[in-house]
Amino acid sequence: MVSYFDKNSFSSLDDDDDYGFATNNMLRFKSKISDLWRTNSWIFYRFRNKYFHQAARIESSEEEYESSGFEDAIDTTNVTRVGGNFGLDWKNYFDNRTSFYLENLQSIAKQNKISNNFSYNQNEKFQYIPSINYNYTKLEKKSISDSNSNQIKLIIHDLKTSYDFGNIQLETGYITKFLK
């Protein structure tokens, strides 16, 4: 994508920063191992230079929140993000997804995230076992622009269960967040 944004359109002042560009590339792999097993994986590369001004929101609200410690840096530097996801499904019973990304805000900050999600779906064969969804996330942010180089580490454990039996539905959950 290419953008053209002239902050001062009635003068030639700062005309060298009017054009910006961004790219988002993804490669997806799907395979069926057997009648029961499937994989679904992808890798991606994103780049946005500091002069790119988007007409509509590109990042999801989650990505904006994860970059929230570096709001001032995002519009003044090039941003590169590379990551991927690997998923393994067993019919309609369970799936496991592992995803990661590394983000570099040039010489200002770096952050990375890894998360694993395991889901088991309640089904008619094992109707007495509830649905389970467990998510583990580790997010690290490191500012490298100043001499103090502050670092944030966030670890999240999120467990949710639900049980359906006839007209009865029971849901419960637990979440912990550790900030270092």
C-alpha cells in the first residue's frame, strides 16, 4: 500500500515525507494428515515505514493495545513485524494453536509475543467431559531508545470451561496476569 499525506499542502515545506508505504505478506499452509488430523499454519511479514498514513484502521485493537507503550514511537519510525502460527486439529474434539511474533520499532523498542491455545470441545462421545479452553501468553517489551532501557514482561494464564447437559449450561473461568 502507498499513501500520500501532505501535512502542509499549500507549501513545499517538508515535501520529502509525503509518500509512505506498507506491506503485509502471508503464506498459509493447510494439510490433512488423515481423516482425523488436520494442520493449519501460516507465517507473515509486515512492514510500515514512518511516513505511511493509513486511510482506515489496519491493525486490530489487540495489536494497538500491545504497542500502547510506544505510541509516540510508532509514528516516527519504521515498524517491522514477523510472526507465524501453527495449528493442529483432531476432528471436532480438540485443537492446539501456537503463535508468535517479533516486532522491531527500529532503534526505539522491540517486543515479542508467544502464545499457546488448547481447546477441547464437549461432544456426544464424551458428553460428561466439559469444554475446556486454556490460553498461555507471554509478552515482552523492551525500550532501547534511552540509556535506562526499561523492560516489561507480561504472562497470562487464562482457563475457561463450559458444560452443556440438556437444558443446563454451566460456565466458569479463571485468569491470572503476572507483570514483571
